[in-house]
Amino acid sequence: MAGYAALSAAAAADAAAGRGTGHARARMRLATRLATAGIGDERVIGAVTQVPRHLFVDEALATHAYDDAALPIGHGQTISQPYTVARMTEALLAPGCCSTVLEIGTGSGYQTAVLAALVRRVYSIERVAALWQRADARLKALRCRNVRLRYGDGSLGWREYAPFDGILITAAAHGVPRQLAAQLAPGGRMVLPLNGMDGQLLVRLTRTKLGFRHEVLEPVTFVPLLGGVA
């Protein structure tokens, strides 16, 4: 996919600057951890470990970029742990690969870049202006040309480009957002965390001829899904 050329170029630039060896080893360890944790799609593992995650976090946290842990990115938001990114991506794309994906909550842009390496087109919406600006700069620097970003209220979706084969929501909702579900193509899938009485659960929603099929995947922890902009 289009994203890989740019990501490989970024890795080459790291190596030329003398930063590549440590990051390469850390990525190999991360790939092993993801496989051990149950991620079975080698395409997803490849994308998660190819994306230069250290470029999506503050420089002070770069040494922890390939730890399997969430890290703060400011404004009360986090960059999800690589396992969570891989799990959500795998759940969204299997079986078969989506062509167009809408992401709600660009955040740092890391999940966006992973998706860009695997699908034809990614549309992503971020409600926090500062995060949107940083993510836009990072993704442009990585030459992820199959990504279109928007600053706005993600809970409304992006009707201009609907319907989408896949929708991935990176914040926890109290119920399935109806406006987003309506923008799923027939057979399309939505992966999102939902708040429940006993905590948050990762859920996959598939649009069928008879309605929507729900699958509970596993417990997760995400920031809340908010409307409006900031």
C-alpha cells in the first residue's frame, strides 16, 4: 500500500542519522510481543512495527516509543499502546481488507499512519485543533498521501465521503453513534470501545442486510468520546 514507501523512507532517514539501530531492535521486540499476545495478521504486525512511532510522541518519550504502552500526547489524550492499535486494526480489516476507512479521533496520527499502510484511503477527524495540526504535519512529513484529515466534530462523521468500508473510533462512547453507523457501507465494519456497567469493551459492529451484528472483543481503556471541538 501507499503508506509503506513513505514509512520505509522514514526508517532509512533514521538509520542515516544514526538512530536506526536502537529503534530497529525495539521494533523487532515489539513485533514478537504482538504475535505472542495473539495478533495473527502479519500485515498488521508489519504496519504497526514499520510506522516510526517515535515520531508521534514527544522527544522526551522517544526511548519508550516501542514499549507496548499508552503514552501521553497532551490535551488529556494518549497515543494508544501498539497492541491496542494492532487489535483494533486487525478487527476492522478481517476478514478481507477495507478500501476506505473513517477514523474518529486522529490524536497523534499514529493509528492513522498504520491504517494508511494497509488501505487505499483513510479519512480522519480530530476535535482538538493542536493535535490535528501536529498530526497533519507528521503525516505530511511521512508522505502519507492516501490520508485526508479534518478538524471537526468526529461524532458527526464525514458524509461527503460516505459510505465507508470501515469506521474506527479511538474514544469510548456510551452507545453506538447512530450518525456514524449510518455512514457504514453494506458489509462495512465499525470497531469502537463502548462504556458498560462493568467498564469498557471493544466491540465490532458489522452492517448486514438485516441490520447490525455486534461482537464483543475484549476489555479496553480509552478516553471518552466527546462532541464539539476544542
